[in-house]
Amino acid sequence: MTTVSNTVTVLLPLPLGNGYTYGIPDALDLGRGDIVSVPLGQRQVNGVGWDREPEDVTPEKLKFISAKLDSPPLPRVSREFVDWVAAYNLASPGAVLRMVISVPAALEPPKPRIAYALNTNPPACRTTAARERVLTVLKDGLPRSGQELALEAGTGPSVIKGLVEANMLIKLTLPPAPHFANPDWHAPGPTLSAEQATAATAMRQHVLDSAFQPSVLEGVPGSGKTEVYLEAISEALASDKQALVLLPEIALSAQWLERFRERFGCAPALWHSDLTGVQRRTTWRAVASGEAKVVVGARSALFLPYPDLGVIVIDEEHDGSFKQEEGVVYNARDMGVVRASLGSIPVALVSATPSLETMQNVAEGRYKHFNLPARHGGAALPDILRVDMRVAGPERGKWLSPDLVNTLNETFLRGEQALLFLNRRGYAPLTLCRACGFRLQCPQCSTWLVEHRLLGRLQCHQCGYAAKMPQACPDCGAKDKLTACGPGVERLAEEVDEIFPSIESRIVASDTLHRPGQAAELVREIESRKIDLLIGTQIISKGYHFPYLTLVGVVDADLGLSGGDLRASERTYQLLYQVAGRAGRAERPGRVILQTYMPDHPVIEAISTGDREEFLSAEAQDRKDNMMPPFGRLVGIIVSGADEAAVEQAVKALNQTAPRDNKIQTLGPAEAPIKLLRGRHRRRFLLKARKNVNIQAIIRRWLSTAQIPRKIRVHVDIDPYTFL
Ligand code: ADP
Ligand code: ZN
């Protein structure tokens, strides 16, 4: 048997193993990271020359690389990152690679730009008036595209073609036009306060050090955290490096982008799910070539092929939306820290309410900590009042207490703005038959249908199922007995309209607002005070700064506290804190009203007294006692399938070999709280281990020995954030 000496492992962007061995044709000069086209069965697919040793393949079976694509190679650090993310999250490297080379069109070279110029040594030739006009236009020496030239000379393309054939014009190929301007880092930022300067100087130094250094930038809303990390970005730019900022809700970050533009004179490159195909292609390519210097994006921006990243900023680091739950399950906050470590660069985790995980890393000395204790310009933090709904609530079927209504009234009389916060989209979360008690449920999920009156339909918030509101109860057939239970933002808007008919209000929720253009329009309307009242879900809680918004009413402060989720208290605290921070951010003082049935609950107590330290240490102690994150590790495993009996059987088989010893505890199997989702029956395991246990290795071994039928899905969630 002969072997071919020149082979390479090619990783394909498909959930298939660790890559395949291909032969390298003699004429091909191939390096690691080069992007290639290879045959796979009957298809041609793109892949990347990988760092794993190729396997021995018999020459008859060996397939050869078809071509090397004209694209910058995938940097070494990106390749290491793919392998790391895959190993940690128990995903296949190919599935992670697919997130990196997510834009196949970007791997093709951009079309060259053809332009025309005068031949400086033209042959004698017949001219016409049209030809003369073309020649005159080009006399200034600037080459032009055929389209521009035809337009300026007022002719058609055939005239230009004729001139080229007559050798009067020459055809040039220009390099592709740049799409992204270079941010101007020379312009200084504002004069920083002492605390801001301490943090900014350290962060600039971290960039200069080119070493892994995580730091936490904590500070109340408006304390200048953004100003401080813009300094670190400025330092990266000065060193000719790239910078990445991850934001939750990138589609709504109009104000952030405006600030970036003010500081650096141009827009950054954006990366989120609403980009068009062309935007995706040009942005991916500009990042890969190093042309795009600053990228602001959602979590997937972490996987762009930066050749020379100098700093990563993760703004609102505590935000749950950094966790991706579908496809490759990963936490972009944690993977951002990993990416920084692999690239030997600093990473800044920014938040007014850093997560317990992050604060534990500070406590153990792994992360540096900078605190900005005061609002810039000394604006006072809002007063926070509790309304005890048990004694001071509204009449039945209403949701705004007399105290809140009075305060809204005062606010409007002063010409100021208010925000009513309720983290529930739609009109009502539940529709019930008053005759028989039947609840309208999603046919494919074990969830209630949410009425969206503005859209005139019922919706499942899990799977997107939608239906018209029935006239009669689907169960008992009684007419006109279906009743809305509980409030959503639409129902609040109705109540507000009755009480304050002349007030201009807007509902702000993910289904009423999701395009950057709409968000920018809303921001303008608020800033120009066209709007008096916002009625919003958590989408409004992030990052906005409105000087005339002085009252925040939290309609149901207890909403997040039920549900038995590990982070329920922490998350509710963060959310309420963040919402409260929308009030009175300029010279006008703010007020916050929390409507609650549990005024003595530790979270409500901590928010209203401002005693975050005490709350955090109690919460940390509780987690420590129960060996919960960040003191222990959790892994969620969901087994699902359309056939309930088959799911049961698979779960039984898995349960028999589940790891159970003194280092690792397996809880369950149990029905998942959402036991039916999109028509699939779901069971859960929850694994709990000490921090130093290599839980990935144990799970990999466990799952690889079990016989799981193909139609059953086993979904592994390392460090889970949802327990549904
Ligand atoms: P955070 O990110 O902590 O919410 P920002 O950086 O957005 O705070 O700052 C809040 C407001 O205060 C912004 O308008 C910002 O431009 C302004 N600001 C912060 N620090 C300064 C400073 N040192 N000089 C002038 N303006 C500042
Ligand atoms: Zn559903």
C-alpha cells in the first residue's frame, strides 16, 4: 500500500466529526487556515485547512482539494477558538466553524471594479459629438466606471465600448472600494473624572500590554462606563488593531451608535441578524481583511475572523441574551473571555449589576475591578417607593394603583415623561372560558396562548403559532364567555387611555419595534417630547438615556420572582435596577414606583433601599450552600422527540448509565416545565458537579455509550440559563 505524503485535514462547516483528510494537489501551495473547496459525496463544499494531523487514507479512496479560494486565511486564533468552543460546549467543531464562515458569498473575491481612462497616446480616429463628450469628461484624469462615464457624458454604453475598441480609452481594474471609514482616534474624549480616569488609564494600558486581562467595569447607569471603554477602543485604534463591542439588542442601539460617531467621526461596522446579504458579505470580508476596525454586534460577532483584534468589550455583561440557546449552545460573555485569552488581549465586562459569576471571578482575583460610584454630573439616583398591592392596589381588573396614577398625573403636569414597565408582550397572557374554566393552549406546546389584540390574534410565545380569537369556547362551545386574564402591555395602554385620554403613549416591545430605523424614530420622538409615556417590556430597559423621563412605574415588580429558576432573584434585581435607572438621568431627579405583593422580599427590599452589597452576599451564600453556580457547575440535558414512548425509553436507557458519584450528581429525569414544545415531548436531566470536575469528558463518555434512536434529540446545555 502506498500513501500520499501530502495530505491535510479539512474542517467542513457541517456538524460532522472533526474534519476529513484530503490530498493536496502538487501545484497547490496550501497553508493552515486557507479556505478551500473540496468534494464531499456529489457536492462541492467550502472548508478550512485545519491544524489536526491528517489520518492515513488509502490512495484509492483519497479525494483531493479542488481549489483554494481567494479569501484571507482563517487566522490561527480563530481556528483555536472554534476547537475550544466546540470542546467546551459539546458541539461538533464543524457546527462552530459554520458560525465563523457563515457567509459563503464572502469567500468569493469581490468583483473587480472596471474603470476607463484616456489613452494618453491615442491613435488617429473618427470622432462623433458623443465620443467627444466622453473624452472631455475624462480630461480631468480621473478614471470612471462605465456607468458614471455614460451618465456624465450623456451617452450610452455602446459609445464607450466603441472608444475602447478604437483604442481611444483604456480599461483599468481598480481595487475594491473600501466600505468602512477609519475611525479617527486622535479626537480626545471628554475630560474624565478621577474614577473614570483610573479605569480608562488602566484599560488603555491593558491594550498596550497585548496580554490577556479581564476587567470588570461596574458603575451606576450614567456613570460614564461607555466613555471609559471608548478610551480602550481608542487605544486599540491607535495601535492599528481591531476592537469588538458586544451589545445585547444591537438592533436597538441607535443612541450608542450616535455616540460612537460623535467620538470617532464615522460609524462602526455592525453585525446582527437584520443585515442584508450584501451587508453581511462586505462586513465579513472587511473584518477578515482588517479594513473594518471596530465591530459592534450581537453575540455572533464574536465568531468573525478578526486578524488582529486588540480589545473586546462586553457591555451589559450580565444580560441573559448573551446565551445562545439554539444550534450551538454557548454563552457569548464567557466565550468572549476565552477569545480574549486565546488572542492574548484584554476584555472588559461592563455592567451596572455584574453577574454573580463575574463578581466571584473578581473576588478570586482573576478579574480586575473598576467601580464608577456616581452618576456623571452628580445627578441624583432616583427615589424608589414600594406600593403594597395587598392594601393599596387598584380595583379588580385594573392594574395601576392610585399612587401610581397620581404620580403619573404629577409627572405629566410638569411636562415630563414616564415609563410604565411590564415585561409581558401582548394584551393578556391567558384567555379563560368563564363557563367551563378551559384555558386556550398552544396545540404544539404546553403553554398558554397570549392574546395580541392589536394584531387581532392569539400567539404562542414559544413556537410562534398564531390563530384568530375564537367566538366560542373550543371546549364547551359557550359563546362570549372567553375572558382575558392578567395584563400585557397592550392592556395597560388601554387602561392608561381611559385615565389620561390626552396623553401620547407608545407601546415598546419586541414585536412592535425591532428594526434599527424604527428604534431611531422612537428615540427622536421621545427626545423631542412628542411622546409622554412609554409602555414597555424589557426591551426599553437597556442603555437608553432620556433627559425628561423622570418617572418609572414598575407594574408588577414580582413578575420574575416566581418560577424557581436559579437566577430568578439575581435577574429580577438586575432588571428592576436597570429599569429604575431610566428615571431622571439628567438634571431632573427621578422617581420609581414598584408595585408589589411582596414588599418584604429580599429583592424588592434591596432595590428600594439600594443595599446591593447585602443582597449580593446573601445570594452568593445561598448559592454556595447549595453548590450552585458560580460555586458549582450545572449542565442541563433535554431529551426530546415527537413520540412520547420513544422519549421515555431513551430517557430510561440514559438514566441507567447516568453519572452518579461523589463528584457528580444527576437530578431527574423529570418532565421539563415546558413538557411539550413544537410538538416534541421533553424530559430533563440536570447534572451538578464541583468546579474542578471535567464534566464535558464525563458527559461525552456517557452519551457516546447510550443507544439513542435517530429521531430522539439529546440537547446538552453547559452552564444553563433557562430551566424550562
Ligand atoms: P454609562 O455607560 O455608565 O451609562 P455613559 O458613558 O453613557 O454612562 O455616560 C452618561 C452620560 O454622561 C453620557 O451622555 C456621557 O457622554 C456623559 N459623560 C460621562 N462621563 C463624562 C465626562 N467625563 N465628561 C463629560 N460627559 C460625560
Ligand atoms: Zn407553541
